[in-house]
Amino acid sequence: MNIKNPDTLIVLDTINIHPKKNNDIILWSAYEPLDDNNFFSLPQIVENNAEYFKHEYLSFIHDLGGVVVGKKKALEYLKMQDGFSFWWTTLLVEKSNIAKSLQINNAIKFLAFKYWFDKNSYNKILLYTHNSKLVESMSMFCKDIDIEFDIAKDLKTDKTTQIHKKLYNYFPDFIQSMLWLLWKVISIWPLKGVGVDKWKSSTSKITFLSSLVNLDKNSANKKVFKSNYWPILPSLLKKHNLHSNWIHMYSETSDLPNATIAKNVINKFNNLKNGIETHTTIYSFVNAFIVYKVILNLIRLSYIKLKIRKSIIMKSGILWPFIESDFNNSLSGIDAARNLLYMGLFENAFSSLTRQDKGFYLQENQGWECTFIQSWRKFRHNNHLIAVPHTPIKFWDMRRFVDKRSYMSSHKSLLPLPDYIGVNSDLSKNMHLESGCMNDRLVKLEALRYMHLNNFSNCAQSGLNLTKSIVLVLGDYSKENTLLQMKLLLNSSKYVSTPIQYLIKPHPATPIFSKDYPGMDLVITNKPINEIVNCCQLAYASSTTSASVDAYCLGLPVVIVANPKTLNTSPLRGCKDAVFVDSSRRLAKVLNNVDKMKINPKQGKNFLYTNSDIHRWKKIFGIVEHYSIDYN
């Protein structure tokens, strides 16, 4: 394709604007070019060079920590104790481009834009966007290369928004963090001391760091600990008389709306007759001294932030607007207070626990996980700490990856890493190896959260109109992603001629209501996917939900929303059998052929390790005779 080079390039961050076609136009947030001549899709450019741009961003973050300020590197200024640098807890290093730090997606897009722009020649850029961060970065970019820059008049940020932001930013991050800390301590205080005595006197040599979220709803009433993150495992340990310690992360949910209810749940688990489990929460270890240390460290971090800020800005260049908020929040804001609190709590917890042989934790690579690993190391628990991802790894989930130099660095302020990373598929293993993780750090483990995939049942959903095709709609935890998914579905209905009934399975955190979609034939369900797959001909999933894996592995054809505002964070990215759509017309084309689709049980046969005998987990605990742990 020959690229035209008019004087002005239009950067279009909204599909609702249709500028003149005599200019080249690059679509910032759309996959589908409007014609073949002068429209270019930036998300597609990112996908065509995905490995390169992912590496570029990881390298950028790694280099930020190494910025020299005076005579020391930035991460050295942030040393807290025992050589541990608070740098590793920051949102910059966490890179949560799916949930916390959405501007990372725009930062990666900007890397791709610069790569593309350098191969072309324009004298001016005209930007259509509501994103003030994109405006700042594009302005800096144009100034650096000395070309003209303008913003479309009808899309300039209005004064009301600017005033609102000024009022919000009037309060320093430090004050916001202090208010958060006060509220947090008050809200979790009922958990103080809960399970701590049992924890301190426990003789178990196995510890799990888990979450009270996603408990089996009936487990507490039955006084049986059962987590959907660890199905089968607690009962397996009990069966073989293996004692275990469980320290739970607690956050408010509809099932556990406050700390008092969480306290009652923990007490029920600890009062089991003949129980061999010890349960506590991270907040059970709170005390006034820890809170005092958090405040002192917040003051210190706020000072360090001012000291290194200028150097970080200079190193960041045109990407600074996209990371500025994360930088501030990580060193003087709420996120700083949260991670400092966790650091004190983990130290209190693991200083009072007998030396452990094995440790396991749910891995999401959040910043606080580094404080957990550091505490495990500090109090000399055995070098057998295994990180266990509970879902398949996603190529564009930036939390899962670090620059290769982080694995090889001999610097004193090392990134805290687990001894082993559990991989639940060959795909996950290969992604880790490609990112620079050593093979001997990887251990194959069955994907416990997906063991239900072995139980394929007949349709258990009542109230369906079987004269129509049934499409299973899998919602997302993100409200924004779910709204986009449902909007696309609603808009596609005017192009769909096939009679369809939609079986809606929302994420527990984001309900979907039939009344919001009048004219559509919807049935809402909360049944497990393996009980409703046989009711359906097709699954329609949001862009990030891991529920699409359930449907895929059970053999259902899957169509997924490709959200061009972000990156392709679907766990099925790269799967030939999965279909991605970014417009209502393309979705309608798939739906009009739904009556021709069939379940293919072999489709996801080898996607995950789901051996029903969980022999890999048994080897870890020495349950089978004459074994050798398969770390390869």
C-alpha cells in the first residue's frame, strides 16, 4: 500500500467524528479503517508489532528505576530496610493496564505512533480527543520534532472539567493518603487479633496467602473452608493429614460487606472440629506501631518523590503525562499508604510464624506482593515460595512481565521474586520463557480454578426458548467493559435476522439487568458455565474476562469484543478458533450464522493443565510415592 503524505496528519481518538478525507487519518481507538487509502489503525499497528512494543515499554519502566539522581539511582533512594526498595511496589512497576493504570495502553500506543510517524512526513498534527493526557503527550512530541500541533476546537477539554480537576488536585496526595489510612484502620479494626493466637502456635510447615473473595457461598455456614481459587486442595490436604496455614487478604464484597462479618467467617473456619487448618487475615496483625511507621514512611517518601521527580520526568519524555498520576500516587498517595501498611502487616505476621517449608500465594503481580515476598525472605522461611496464577496468562496483561534485566540483575536492590512460578498451561510457560524467566523457576501445576471443566453436564438452565438459537453472554468485572460489550450487542440487533435468545451470565461484581435492554430476549443466570454450555450454540465474551476460557475449553465457539481503546487483553488472543469483533456489523455477521455452529469438545483440550487427579499438586506435597517434582 502506498502511503500518501499530505501536510496535515489527523489523529482521530473518536469514531463519531468524520473529518475531511483529503488528509491521512490515523485511528487511535479503532481497528477498522474506513477505507483503504488514507485511514490507518493504530491498534492494528500495535498488534502487528506486539512483541516489539511490549518489550519497549518494559524496557522503559526498567530504565526509570535506574535513573541516576545525584550519585544514586532512583530505586536506591527508595530503599526502606534490608536492601528492599519501595520502587518495586509502585504502580509504575506493577503496570496494571487492565484495572488500575489504563493510561499505560495509551503510552504503548504512543510508542507505536512514534514508530509509525518516523516512517512518514507531515508538517502538522490535528488531534481529535477528549483525553487530556494524550493532548499533553502529543503537544510535547510535536514540540520535540518542531512541527505544528492543534486540537480540534469542538473536542477541547471544557473549563468545567478543568476546574473540577484543579479543585481535586488542590488537596495534596499526602493528605488524601492520610485520610485513607485513617478510614482503613477504623474499618478493619474488628479483625485485629482474629486468628493470630492460632497462627503463632501453629506447627504447620505449609502456608497459603489467599483471598476471602470468591469463597464458596455455603462454606462458612457449613464451617468448611472452600475457596473457588483453591478447589479440591484443602480437602486433599485434610485427607492426607497435612496441616496448613491460611492468611487471607480481605476486601469488602457483597458477601463480606464489612470486617465484622469477615471476622465471624474466620472464626467459623478456626472452630472446625478436628480441623487441621489455621486461618487468619492480613489485617489481624494491625497495631498502633505499624500505623505510626506508615505515617513516618509516608513523610519520607513524599520528600524522596520531590527529590527524584525532575529526573523521572526528563527520562520519561513524551510518556510522562501517561505515568504522572501513578508516580505521585505510588510515592505519596493512597497506593503508597496501602503498600506501606501491607509491608508492616506482613512483617508482623511472618516474624511470629514458625519456619515454613513451603509457601504458596495467588499471583497477580500487584505491588504489595513484593512486600509479602520480602517478609518471607527476611524471616528466613524456606526457599520454596511458589506463585500461583489462578487464570491463564494474557499476552497484554503487563503486570505479568518484567524486563529481562530484572531477572539477571546483580544489583543490591533486587526485584523480589518467588522461588518458582506455577504455570497452568504450555502457553503460559512459553510466555514466561520468552520474557526471560529461567526454565528452572517454572513448575507445571494444574489450573485448580478450572477443574470443573472435567465435569461436562447436560443443559441445567430452565426457561429457555429452544425454538431460538441460544447465545451465552459472559460479562466482565469491569463496568466499562461490560457496558461496551452490551452496547455492541444491542446495536447489532438491528442487523441480526436469526431468532436469538441471550443467556446472560454477569460477573458477580457487575450485574446486568434485562430492563436496561428492552426489546432483547434475555435470560439472566448465575449457574456454573459447565452446566449451561450445552444450552448454547455460541459464547459472547467481553475483552478481558477469563470466563471466555471456560467456554472455549468446553468446546463452545467464542466471539470476543475487541476493545480498541485498550489492548487485546483477552486470554484467547492468538487462538485461531476465537473470533474478535470491534463493530456491531461484524458481530451481527457472526450472530447470523449462529445456527450453523456446533460444540467442539477437542477445541481447548490442551489449553490448560486440568488432570482430574491433580498429580502435579500431589507431587509438590509429597503425596505420591517415588516422585520427582517436574519443574520443566
